[in-house]
Amino acid sequence: MNPVIRACRDEDVAAVIDLWKACGLLRPHHDPGREIAFLREIHNGELFLAFADDRLAGSVMVGHDGHRAWMYRVAVDARHRGQGLGRALVAQAEAWAIARRLPKLMLLIREDNRDVAAFYRSLDYAQEQREVMSKSFAPDALPSSDTNLEVVITYLEMTERPVRPTVPAPAGEKLALLRVENPTIAYYRYLYERVGDPIFWYERKQLGDAELKAILDDPKVELYVPYVGGEPAGYVEIDRRPAPDVSLNYFGLMPEFTGRGIGWYFVNWAIDMAWESGPRRLIVDTCTLDHARALQTYQRAGFQPYKQLRKSIIDPRLTGKVPMQYDPRLP
């Protein structure tokens, strides 16, 4: 049998859940929809599906914990058992682990599942001399507040357009500033992650694709990207929705482009662009998790603080990352 094995897609989810139910893999406390959605959002896992005659015939879930690979949800439709499909799925999981140079592929088998244990022994899997321990969490559990980050948010405003010469672009940089109209979710998340991860941006990661797309497709939300030597170097998001005010929602550079004079030019360019619609004032906010010079830079550019707020937030490093789905180096 030569099955077609590929990664799970949106249209496969319902059939996968039906397969798992038919194979008796699920227990009352399992939420397979949430499980699949979570796996498809992270960097370190994949759900592979096998198809025979264009019908779903099997599945295997594989991931790693940074040290070992783990395999779950190996399932084969009853109509296709005994044809080598299970072996093919396990081989796919093994190839995934080996390609990442992981030293071992692990799995858990319930003590009464003798047939499954025999299947894996036939594939050269051996029982580990380990005591397995676990702790379960409720689906709505939150990290302990002891791990929260305390931040101070500073809100700034500019009530008059600055009177100054146009700030020149840094010498020696091949710099182009372009507006990205109706950006794809993948490209925006790429920019947000590359700019924001070092400075703990997290709020947009909590939005689903549909909610984020509604913001980005609004004609009053403008996204501008500086390209340096043809490569995206950061972005600014100018939001004209809170009229008569205009907000700089997000502004920043990717780490490798800081310290080259690009930021000072870019922030002043963004300020000039934001004032084009003649707002009552221009607003921006920054916090103590932001770049160390962010507040100083905004004040130097002409913003004045008008409010501060202290807030306790869940550490963004604990909540996982939206996968980087866009690579500008690809054709």
C-alpha cells in the first residue's frame, strides 16, 4: 500500500476527530478540536494524515519538548489495518524527529493495551525503565500570578505638528518606505513577531485571524514597512479610526536594524505621515517592557506623557508564539 501522507489542513479536522473516536483514542476529558488547533499553531509539532483512495485512513501526531520527540494519536481506520499503514505513519514520525536531530522518539501506551505494545515492539521500540508522573490542569487554568510581569504603561500625546526640517534618511542605507495594503495575516504576524518578540509584544497574538484581518483591512489602518536593501526592517501601524485623534499603534525595528540611524528617521517620517490628515492630536503608548530608549525617543520626537498605568500581565513567554509562516527570502 502506498498511502499519501501529508500535514493536516482545515478541511480535515472533522474527519480526524471522527477517526480518533472510531479508534477509541479519546477519553471524556479530551478536547480533540482544541488539541488539533494548538498543535497547528506551534513550531515544534505536526499532525500527519494518511489517505487511501482520497479518504482519510490514518493519523499520527508528533512533536518535541526541546530534548526528545513524542508521538501521539497513531490511528488507522479499521478498513485499512494489516496493510502497513501504521508502519508508514510511524516511519513518517520517525523521519520528522530524525530530520530535527532529536535523539529519541517516545510514546505512552496504556497498561492494558497489549496489542499496541506488541505492534511497537515489532518496530524495535522498547519499554523504558522510568516512572511516569503527570499533573493535570483545567482547560481554563491560568499561570500563577506569581509569574506575572509588572509593567508601567506610559501614554503620550502630541497636540501640534512639529515644526522642524524634514529628518533625512541615514546615509549609506538603501532604504525604501512602502505602504502594505490589505496585508496577509501571515506577513503581518511575521512582522509582529520579528519586531515584537524581543520587547514582549503579545496583544495581537491573542487575536484570531478573522479578528486581526478585520483590523488590517480597515482603510483607516495604515501599515508602512521600511525596506533596507530590499529586506523588511520593521513597521509602523498608523490608526486613524480614533478620530479626531490618530494613533501610532505599533512602531519598531527588527533587532538587526537597530543602532543604524534608521529608527530616528523612521519615527519622524511616521509622525509626519500621521499628521497628514490633520488630527486633533497624535497619540502613542509605550511600556517598561519596550525598548530601553523607546520612551526617550518618543519624547525627543515631540510627544509628552499624559497618563501612566501600572498593570500585571501574564508573561508572554509562557503563552507560546504564533508560528512564523512567512519568510521574505522565499520566492
